[in-house]
Amino acid sequence: MSRTPEEVLRTALIHFERVQQYAARNLDDQVVIDAICMRLSAAIEALTKLQPDVAERLFGDAWADMWGMRNRIAHGYLLVNSQ
């Protein structure tokens, strides 16, 4: 069953809200950084379920940068640094 754009966006927003909550914590704590990375990656991944025309309308040229950030997190996870 395909999810509606609203459902996809709600899922992504839940992850983005958690990112904000975690970012208010001690960023010297690697566990906090890991949690932020996982939620940010999950939010961006959720957005891939949008139809391409919807993603283009919402994010325009920024989508490539967003997906690139997800890839950097996913493939360079041990290298993420809060500094």
C-alpha cells in the first residue's frame, strides 16, 4: 500500500523534531551525535517515498544536497564530528 504525501511528510517531521530535541543536548556526547545522525538519515530516507514531482515542488534544487547529506551520514558514519 502506498502512503500519501501527508503520511510521508508526517513521518519525516517526527524524525526532524527528534533531531531538534537531541541537538539541544550535550553535543560533546557521541551518543547524542549518533542519535542525531540516525534520525536525520531516517527523515531524509522517508522523504524518498514522495513522488518525484512532489519532492521537486517542495525541495527544488535542495533535494540533491539533502540526499547527499544522507549519503555522507550513511557511508561515513564513523567520521561524523560535532565540531
